[in-house]
Amino acid sequence: MDTNAPEARLLLGVSALAALAAMLAGCEPTGVSALDSALCAALVVVAVIGGATARPTVLVGVGLFAAVSGSASSWGLLGVTGAAIGLGYLWRAPKLTSLQKVACGTVSAAISGVALLHLGSGPFTGSTAIIAAIGLGVLWYSAWSSAGDRVRARVIHLLAVCAGLVVLGTLTTGAAVLGGRPHAERGIDAARAGLEFVRGGDLGSASSQLEIARSEFAAAGDAFNSWWSLPGRVIPVLSQQLDALGAASEQGSAVSVAAQETLVLGDLDSLRVDGTIDVEAISALATPLARSVDVLELAKIELAGVSSGWLVGPISQRLDELSSELSDVSQDLAIAKVAVDAVPGLVGAQGPRRYLVVLATPSETRELGGILGSVVEMTVADGRLSFSEAILNEDLNAQATLEGLADPSSYPSRFVANEPERFSQNWTGTVDFPTAARAIGELYPQMGGSQLDGVLYVDPVAIEAILAITGPISVPGLDHTLGAGEIVEWLTKGQYMEFPEQADRTTFLAAVSEAAMNQLMSTPIPDVGYLIDTLAPAVRAGHLRFVTFHDGDRAFLEQLGITGVFDPPPGDVVTVLQANASEDKLDAFLERGLTYDITVDPSTATFTANLAVELTNTVPTNAPAYMLGGPDARYPVGTNIVQVSILGPNRLATASIDGDPTVAELNREFGLERYTVFVDVAPGESRTVDFALTGELIDEDRYSLWWYTQPRVSLDKARLIIRRADGVALSDEQIDGPSSLKATVRGRRDAQRLVATFEPIGSQLFTVELPSG
């Protein structure tokens, strides 16, 4: 290409500006920043040189190609600009001077070339690089066509050298990968095995596996960072693979070292012996845990730094898997760190703590789950646990001073109406455990008890989980032990059959409580995995709850999900609460079926719904009189009178029992509407309470439902039915809920509905997408 001095200066100036813009584009063909900047600058400069001699139609085509390729972002406008300059060049070409033609060609090529470097990531690895190469290649060809023989010869020589470097780099990189890959795979396997041993409590095996992982990751890192891999680090695409593999190995080794250090100090078998929690052993974990959390956070940052669209599928997948596992472990360790900070205070390291253990029985239900039958004081000082004798609710009531709650207006009105200052059995008469615990903290000292630091709620299902850890207990008066498999049946039904007299039941319950506490104090902590797997279902379902009155404990207990706070998210809410209203022990025989049938109207962002509560009384005819309750001439013996309430944000249109209209009492609790009716269910009878409701969608494109389940002995049988008012069909892919949910589409073509049948446990969130019809 022959140019005069002004044209040469113009070409040099545009090339310099284009090179600077290309260097700022952020492209990473090799992952080495300086080399990437130089490579991008060179590619655009060659395109600018080609643009100086390219035909206007070529410039228009490249500009439009860049505009279409970058249409997903604002960078596509640069391509439009490049095409517009090319069109102006084409229109005015006969009247332009040679300098003006060079100006139009170089500027159009520079703008379009920079636009092609900002395409970002594509549908597959290197896709946008291929697109950019096609667009720039047209301009490169133009530069090649206008070049002299000497320049072409030099370019061919340079390309041959680059090709040789690529071949050499590929061979050496392959050798590095082949040498390091077996070590990396063994390191990953050992690290995963170590984590499994940690979850299983086998810390000796975990430490051994993590040492193997550390060694293997170090060997892999040496191979991936060896001197013979250096040629591959200047070759596009290959460089990213080596960086990713090297970083993954380095961070895997660091994580293994940190985890191993934590395990050396964290021998769980020594945390409790003969009812004492080793506070010093727990406190010693604080520093290594904090260091492990920092290492994991750094590892996640480092792995994110080597993530690139250039990574090939297998490496990218393994990198994503490692990042995901690091996130999971990091979250677990963060919780462990909070636990290590909180547990010493919880177990009396800063002074004795006194907690009230509430022993509840769902044979007679209350909103929280079961009626308070008895309480036990648990004192913890310097990690040592001690328990008082069980105190029955009737003994508490006998000492009531009737001083009452300091601020009754801060409690739900129905809770206050049940006179908890007189009747301790009603302390569980609210769905929110922190609210119940606050009331217990106020009222227990008024009934002869001590000042409390917190409250622990335990029902038969929670005791079942505890016995699964400690093993069966021997109880005086029984000729056999009580284990996890039968304790629930005994506490909700069997005790009333075996001990018809209340005095005998009182002795039995006290013996059960004492035996369970003694067993708990003398049993070493089992492996962590078993402990979590055993207690987690009881916690999730609300059978085991714990709050303290110390602000410093709140974060840890909330992370455990054990506080039992009732805090529904925005959206629809289904909460069905029952409470025994006939002073009997029939609720263990009361089965419940719930059907929530809802029709949503996205056009008005509203819905109508019917919540049907079916109650079936299965009490046997030979049940003892104490279970059946006192005689009442209005009802057959064994009739269960149930207070049924629903709690949610919706408005009640009508309420009915077996199709007959009835009046529902309205209260407001926790910012929600509570509607209550009373229904009597005779032995062998089923009755259905229907609540017709109207509500509003918080998002016209999505329906969300939070389903809260009251802790009971038997699980509800629930159905969720959803349809659209406009007749648009729903598919089971549109509903997102618990993993155990089975959803199917049923109904006629013109009235399809989404039906989900499930057994609700704890709180569960459903969302249904409502795309426009």
C-alpha cells in the first residue's frame, strides 16, 4: 500500500486510537493481561490498515455484521456507526479526495473492529471469537491484498513461527495436563471423602484424607505450573486452561490444609463426657475456624478470577463443581464459626444459664403444637448440665399470683383471652414460639419458678429423636424399655391406656423425663452426620424449639432454624391451627385433610380460594374415660370439640361446616387475619370446615404461597389445586415447591388445573409462574 505523508500520519493516528480502544476491550484470549492487550491491539491495527484500502461496500458489510452481532448490548451501536460511515463513503466516493477516502476507511474499520471485540460471551466456548474473526478477517484480507510481496513474505514467516509455537505449546501443555490430572482427580476424591468423614464424625479418617488431598493438589499444582508449561501460557485458549487448573489445585491444597488444621483441634468425641460440655475445646476452635473461613473466601475469589468463557467444557464444569462445593463448605464453616462464638455463652461459660424445658403433648393441641404438660429446669454452668424434677402444669397453676403479663397488648388477643397467668397449660397458645417464650419468661417466676435465660420446647416427636441418639430408656413401672420407635405412641396414647389414674400417669411421666435427661447427660455426642440427620427433621417440623433472652445468641439459633419464629414472606399464606376446646386427650386420634383450591386472575392480580379442613375422629370405643373427657349431654361420649383457625392475609367471604353457613370470629395476629370457628366431631365421624377467601397477587406474573403446618402427631394429607380464571392451561413445570412434591395437570381441556398432593411439614414455599396467555 503506497501512501503519502498526510495519509500515513492519518493512518498512524487512527491506528493508535483503535489500538488503545482495543486494549481496553477486556478480551482475554490468553489470560495474560499484557499479552492480551498487545494481541487485541495488533488485530485491530491490521483491520484499520485493511480499511484504508477496502471498498465502501466492504466497510458497510463489516459494520452491519458488527451491529447485528452486538445487538444484545449497546456496543452494537458502534457497528451501526461504522456502517453509517461506510455508507457515507459509498455515497460521496466520486467527490472524495484520496486523504478523505483513507479517513473514511480507517475510521469505519476502527469503529467496527472495536465493536467486534465487545461481543462478550456466546452460546459456546469461543463463539464470539469466531464471529469477531469473521468480521475482522474481511478487513485483514483487504490489508493482505494491498500489501507488497516483501510484507507478505514477512507475514508468512511470522505466521509460521506462531504456528510452530502453537504446536510446541500444545505438546508441552498436554504433557503438563497429563502429568497433573491424575493428582488433581485423586485430590478431589480425597477432599470429598474427607468432607464425608467430617459429616460422619470420623475425624481421624477425615484428617488422613485431607492430608492426601493436600499432597495430591500440591503435586498437581507443580505439574500445571512446571517450566515446560510456559509455552502454553502465551497461546490463546490454552493459557486459560492452565491458569484454571493451577488455581484449582492451589486453592484445593489451601482448603485442605485449613480444614485439616481445624479438625486437629476439633475432636468432637471430647466435647462432652458425663454430661459436661468441654467449653475450652469449643473455644479453641475459634481461631482455626476463622482462618478456614478466610481461606475459603479467598479460594472462591481466586477461582472466580480464573473463570473464563474460553474454558473448555470439562474444565469449566469441574471448576464450577469445585466453586459450588467451596460455597457449601464455606457456609457450613461460617455457621460453625457462629456456633463456636455462641455456644460457650449458651452453656454457661460466662455465668450460669437456666433454661425451662417445656414438655408438651399434642394429645391435647394448642396453636404451638401441644398443651404444656410439665416443665423441667435445666441449669448449665461451665458446660455442666443439671436438671430439676418435673413440675406439672397443675402445680404451677396452684402457685399463680395473677400478676399477669406486663403488656398484654403486645400479645395476640386470643392468647391473652386464654388467661396464661392462671393456666400454664395455655402458654403454648400462640403459633410464634418467641412470643410464647417471652410470656413464659414473665409468668414462670410468678408461679414459683426461677428467672430464666431461655425456653426449650420439646414434644414426643422431639423425645423420639433424642432417644434415637441416646438409646432406649428404662422406666420404673414398665416391664420393658421405651425406645425411639414407641415413645411417641406411649406418650400420646399408651400412657392413658396403661395408667388410667392420673396419679400413676404423673409418676410415669416424671420417671420418663428423669430417665431421658439422665440418659442424655451420660451419652457421648455421636457422629455429627447422625446427630444432624436425627434432630433436623424434628427441628424443621417444629417439635423441637429453643430461644434465649440473650441478644448474642440470636444469630446462631436463627441459623439453626430452631427458634420457631412465625414469619411468613410476602404473598399468600395457608396456616391451619387447631386447639382442643373440650379438655380431653382426643387429638392424637384426630386426622386432618386439607384442600386449598385457588383460582388466580392475572389480569386483575386477584384470586379466589376455598380452604377445606376435613377432621376425622378415630378414637377407639374402649379408650379410657380420661382420654374421652367429661360427660356432656349435648354430645356423644368421645366427641372432640375443636377450635379451628386459619391465619393469613386474605379476606373471608363465607365460612361453613358441612355446607351449613357459620359465623367465624375475627382477630388480627402478626399482621394477618385470623378466622376461628368451633366444630364438634363425634367418634367415627368426619366433618369439613370450608373457608371461602379472596386475596391479591403481589406479582401478576407469579403466584407465591407459604404453607405453614402446625406440629401434630400425624401428618396432614394436603392437596393444592390451582387454576387460572382465563382458562389458560398450567403445566407442572410452572410450579416450584418441595422436592417431595408430586404435581400433575388434571381436568378437561377447557378447565385444566394444577393439582399437587403432599404431606406438609414445617413451612414450605410454593411458586407458580403465570405467563401471559
